[in-house]
Amino acid sequence: MKLKNQKDFWAGILFAAFGIFFIIFAQENELGSASRMGPAYFPTLLGGILTFLGLACAVKGLFLSPNDGTDGRIPRPNLVILFSIMGSIAVFCLLLEWTGFLVAMALMVILCSAAGGEFRTKEVIVLVVILCALCWMIFVYLLGMTIPVIPPFLIGD
């Protein structure tokens, strides 16, 4: 049987595999019920939804052709962009303790933005400000994570 759309089919298989993975490994904890949820309830529910959506996407890939003119072929990945993004994540991890969350986050966003073909300074600055503020609000303020926000050498002892 010939696949009509390889992208949708393989993406669906990948989603379904991740969903099944989370369902299986969540069962190490107690499931509980809808009124008294255990630690495995939410991962199992999300894993089930992801598996269902993945299978729907895979079935769609079996029978429906794409509308983007690619005949369903999977494009070859651009390794320069992939390594640039992975490198920016590594820079964030390495600099987090020394420079603080905001500086490390800003550098990661700038390096990721530079990975593409176009670098628009004004847009990147706006993106840095919005993402730093949003991530600070989520991780530091709402979740209460204890990570240095600004470079520790600015604070002193």
C-alpha cells in the first residue's frame, strides 16, 4: 500500500508512539478517578488524547493527499538550523547559573533567531522582552522556581 501523505502518516505514528509511551510509564503511579485524581491520571489522559490524535493523523496520511504540492514527501532537514537551535539551548543551560535566567534566556532567543535566514533586530528585541517577561512570570513568579533571575555578581553576597 502506498502512502498518500508521508508527513501526516509518520507524524501521526510518532504522536501515537509518544502517547502510548506516556500511558505505559504513567501506570507506575496510582490512577485514581475523575473525582479523586491520582498522579497517573493526567499523564494517562493526555497520553490517550495524543494517541488518538496521532492515529487520526496517520489514517489521514494513508488516504488523503497533501494540498501543499509536495506529494507527501518528507523534506530533508536543514542541519545548520537544527544545530544552531540545539546550540542555543546548550548555551542557555551553560549560562543559567552564571548570568541568571533573564540574560541566558535573551541569549538563547537571539541565537535561535539568528538561525533563520532573516534577522530583524526590532522583532528580535520585542520577542526577547516578551518571552523573558512571560517565562519569568510563569517559572519564577507563578511556579516559584528558585533560579537566579539576574546575574549573581550584580547582587553580591
